[in-house]
Amino acid sequence: MTTWLVSPSSPTGNNRRIEFAGIDLWTIARKQLRKLRLLAGGNTITIQDALTAYIILKLNTHCYLNDDSRHILHTNTFVNIRDVSDSIAPVGLVASGIFIMLSDDFDDSLSFSNITKTIRRSIVRSRNSKFLKSCLATADELMRRMVRDKQLANMVFFSNDIFVNSNCTYDWANLVDFVYTDKCRFYTGCTGRLYLRVFRLNPVHDGTQ
């Protein structure tokens, strides 16, 4: 099993292999992330867009090239809807404040640039207040209908998709204290098929913990 760790705190260096509990871990340095972003389109693209597109490109090229049912054609991105409109998510809203945005299909699923720009275009669209109001109103009606009919949500994974949920902007470890200053750590046990989750690295103590 191989897992990639993105290490933006490391400004230099190449990919580094670490073995932990029989799992191969590889790190990506910050300078490589910046280079990916430039290759993808520069200022109009985020590092997260570029990294997601890079992973999709590698999977499509080396794992799903001839697999029509798994070849990735679009993304489902968890998008933060705060700071879009007070009528949608007012300041102080106690809620998840997220919207799962389905992108358009990639025009070229083997093009790094096309994948990246398609992802960015879908996220920009999801931050449009008129678009969001329409989608959320529809979702609200469907969820109320489910409650009335005593139905449960069915989170189905469809063919040719991938989910991306980035929590990198949230500093879970350093913003939580509970009288344990510099000792808090964040862990999660949720995994899924083609479900990418992005977190900040936990703090390192004395280079060993």
C-alpha cells in the first residue's frame, strides 16, 4: 500500500520515502507543489486544484487507462459556502457550511491542464450566490421530503468520479488547547474509494512525536 503525504511545511527537497507499519509513505515538498501550480495555469489555479488534477492524471494514466467504469471523468468537491452571501451562510452560522459540487466532465481526461481548469471552473461556479441559492433550495425540498417519507440518505458512489474534501485551511491542532498547549493532535478514521482528504500535518515534538 502506498500513501502520499503533502508536506507544504518543507520548503525544499525532493520526494521522500518513509516506511511506517508496512506502508510506503511519500512526501511532496512545497517547491514541487508550487511548480505543479505553475504548470497547471499559475495565478488562476490553486495548489489544491493542481494537486487534485495531478493525482487524477496519474490514476487515469497508470491505473484506469483502459477501464471505462473507473476512468475518472469528473470530480465531486466539498466546497465551503461561507462568505458567499449572508442569506446563505450568515456570520456565526453553526453548521457544516459545505456544498458538494459536481464538475463538468473533463474534455480531455489525460490532460493535466484541462483537468485542473475544469476543477477550478466548478469551484468558482459553486461560489456564485445565484447558483447556490437555486441548488440549496432544491436540496432543501428533497431533504424535507425524505424526512416526511421517513427515508435515509443513500450516499452512492457512481462510476468515473472522485471525491475531494480539503480541510487544509483549518488548523485543528493549534487552534484547540483544552489546557494541553502544543500537545493536541487531530486524527480521523474515515476512508473511502477514491475519496481524497487533505489535512494539515500534526505538530512535531522534538522531531520524534
